[in-house]
Amino acid sequence: MLALVAALLFVLALIFQLAGVAIGSVVTVTTLTLVGLIAVALHLAGVGAGWSLKK
């Protein structure tokens, strides 16, 4: 699930970069890319995978 979120953030960052759009001074291409990288890192760490050892 986090990989899909990361892919969506990367697509938004690409569209913003190509269009030259920035939403305020906080949400920029850089912040979208960094949040996408955090989502990829969490996905690779296994967070949100849905697996549980509890029965």
C-alpha cells in the first residue's frame, strides 16, 4: 500500500515539476519527492504490509 502512495506522490511531483507548479511555500516538488522516498523506505521496511504473527 505504501508503494502505491509513493508512486502517486512521485507522479504528482513529476507533474508539478513539468508544469512549474508549487502549492504555497511548503508543498513543493522537493517535499513531495521526500515524502515519496519516506513511503518507499517504510514499504521496504515492512511497515503496513498487513502481515501479523499473532493468532
